[in-house]
Amino acid sequence: MTTSAVASHRPRRTASRLRPAAAAALALAIAFYAPMAFTTFFLDPTGDPESARNFQDRVLALLISPSFAYGVGSGHDGHVPVLVRSFAIMWMHSVVGTLTLVAGFLQFSDRIRRHAPWLHRLCGYLFILGSWVVATTAIAYLLRTPDAEVFSGKAFAEILWVLAAGTLLAPTLALAAIVRRDVAAHREYMAWGFAMICSAGLLRVGWIVVGQFSTMTKEQINLTEAAYAGPLLFLGAALYLQRYGGGRLRRQSPMVLPLANRAAVLLGLLGVVILGLVWAGTDWAVEGTPQAWVPGREALVASWVIPLPLTAAYLAWRVRQAERRGQRAGVVAWRTWLNATLVSPLVSVGFLAFALAVHDMPLVEAWWAASIGWSLALFVAGFNHARVTTRWARRSTPSRTATTVPEEVLA
């Protein structure tokens, strides 16, 4: 075997080792999180305050501290009456959400898909139905709750609206795709949907991890994690999908043509300049003000400003790796995520303006709403990638001419 052949097989062997490890880690995380999520609203919040101390809070008190679980910024400092108004809705949200998470994980099992296709289909239908319930109950809660009373404030309310819309849309498109027998599009939409269902569990894991070395409260950690949780989950979905989409290109994507590549860079730079000017004019000294509960500048840098360019560098490396291996579909996919990451600062400018103009947020809080521009850019790119590169955009199987890539795309 030649040296180049050995090199080309090495990434596959590495991936074959990493996939079972990643699946095992995800299974352990779900097993740890599911009991806490399922029992979140198995309580009587209108009775003895001790009854509001659910299993999740008892775990947090044990692993971090009682003040983190029950003190300021924990949800026990004024948010319980808010939840009482939507108690039945949130009970359904947490119970169905937990079952949906488990069903979603099982329907991605290759072993189940091969040896028990009926179970795979059942888990898929349960995941789709559960996602609809999770999204509609979240929307019902947000409609019944003033933005200022949402846990972690107005910025987090905006994040929840985006998440609810994506959780509703992804399984709907996945169902439509499989009805049309477009397995590739179905798989991609299901992956994006499962990534969003995992968001609540990732936030809880973050409470425990960040709480070990930080004095931030639950509300503060929610905002810091929301800045990078979406990109992290979408990147995980992209890595999973590369297992199925790294070979022959299914159809060309206008999102990675040379003009789109240059536009992503220029628009991203424009967004960086605008954000930089606003950043320079932000008064970060909020101690002693009503906004003191909002994480400060250092937390924003650690959770958004630094991770974004590092992720862009990683995605650029993946594009080059796919080019060297001749993986045309991989080039298109990774460049799609790269362009979305590059243009995301300008999307964040839009969220910042919306937070200031519509929600009348203080600037230090609006920055946390702006951070979700990165997640939304990846969200839109992922959905459009599935739409334009599969049979979703065509009623017939793509022709041979549709599977070629212009040389300038690979350059």
C-alpha cells in the first residue's frame, strides 16, 4: 500500500474509533441528565418550599453547593410563581422532552436501523411527535410569560424563541423528506433536530462543569453557554453527517460558489467592525445596577469572542482536508459551515439592534442576545444545505451532471 493510501485510510480508522466513544459519552450524559429532567416538575410548588426542591436541585446542591441550587439566580428567588402560571405546560415540556431525547438517541443507532427497522421507525415517529410537543409547549410558555420574567431575562427569551422555532421546523422537514423518500435530507434534518433537543441537557451539564470553578449563578451560566452551545451542537451534528456525506456530491450548492465565499468574508468583516465600535462604547461597569446579574465582559469573551474564530480556523482546516482527499461533498459541507461562521458577526449585529430597539435591553444585556447570531447562521446554513444538495430541491434523482463540482470551488 502506498504512503498516500495509508494516509487516506488513517482518518477513517481514527473516526471508527472515535464514533463509538462519542456515542458512549452521549449515552452516559443522557442517562445522567434524563432522571433530572423527567422529574423537574414532579412537585407542588404552591405548597411547602421544601417540595420545590426537586431531584435536579438536590443533585446540584450535592455536586456544587446549596446556594447554587437554591440561592440567588437559581430559580428559587422569584421564578417559582412565574412557573406556577404555566405549571401544566412546563410539566408536559419536561416529561415529553426527556422521552423525546431518548427516542432521538435510539433512532440514530445503526444496529437498530439494520436489525430492527420497525423500532427505528417507531423511535423516529416518537422523536418527531415529541419535538412538536416540546416546541409548542415552549412557545405557549413564552406567550404566557413576559420576557423580563423569563429565567435568565430578555436575552434568554430571544434564544428560546429561536430554539423553539428550530425544534418545530426540523422534524417537520424531516417527516416531509422521508415521505418523499429523500433519505439524505431526512437524515440531515433529524440530526439538526436532535442537536436542538440536546440543548437543554447541555445547559445542565454546563451548570455542573462551570459551577466547579466559577461563582456564576444558573442564570448567568445559561447566558454564557447559550453563546457557544448552539455552534457546539451543530458541529457535532455536522461531524455525524460527514459519515454519510463525504463521498460523491449529491448536488451543487450556491452557498459555496466563489462569490458566496467572498461575500461571507466581506460581510463578516463588516459585522466585526460594527460590533467592535459598539463594544468600545459599552459601559461594562454594571456592579450595583439591576443588570449586575448579567455575566460581564470576560464571560462574553470566553464564551463567544474567542470560540468563534477558533471554530472558523477548525472549519477552514476541515475544508482543506476534504480538498486533499478529493471528498467533493465534504468540501461543500465544511465550506457551508465555514461561510456561516464567517458571516455570523453581521447576523449578530441584527440581533443586537433587535434587542436594543424592540426589547429595550440595556447594552450589556443585549450583547448576550447578539451572541446567538452565530447559532442562527449555522442553523439556516444547515437547513439550506440539506435542501439544496439533496433531492429535496428536485422531484427526481439528481442527474450525473448535477454531481460535478466546478474546479474553482475546490481551489
